[in-house]
Amino acid sequence: MELTTVLLDTHTWIWSLFRRSELSAVAQDVIAQARTVYVPPCAFHEITAKHRSGKWLEVESLVGRRPHLLRAQCGIVAPYTAEMAVLSGGDRLGAQRPL
């Protein structure tokens, strides 16, 4: 399956940067081969909120660097639509979910 554009949810995006072992081999390949990687703007909010509440302390080192990290990955903040929200709630790539 060849995808040229992918929309990553919060955890999938973070794992693609720092914990690739959390992603299936298929997910890793799709992300690596995608021409465009979108991350929804709500992912930035979710990371901040979870970190601030003490639920995701591991992201301390990247809280202030998120936009830079996304650009370094050649990613784009998604022009978030209702259709994208529906897609981001799916789990087509088989990533394990911590929540």
C-alpha cells in the first residue's frame, strides 16, 4: 500500500520521532515513505496539557521545540478538518495505544 500523505495522531507523531519501537513495521515504513506528514494542531495542545498535568513527563525535552521538530521531519501542521479528525481516530497502521 503506497500512501503519499499521512495524518499522524499525537502519540504516533511522538513515537515516530523518539520511540519508533512503539510503531509497527508497517507504520514506520508508511511514515518514512510519505511525501507529506501532517500533524493536527490539537496534537500540540494535547502534548502541553498532558505534560502540564504530569501525565506525560517524558516529553519535557520537546515541549518548547514541537514546531521545530515537525519542520525537521518535513512535516506540516494539518489544516484540520472534520474529515481529518475522523481519520486520525482510526488505527489503520496497527500502532499500540497507551490510552
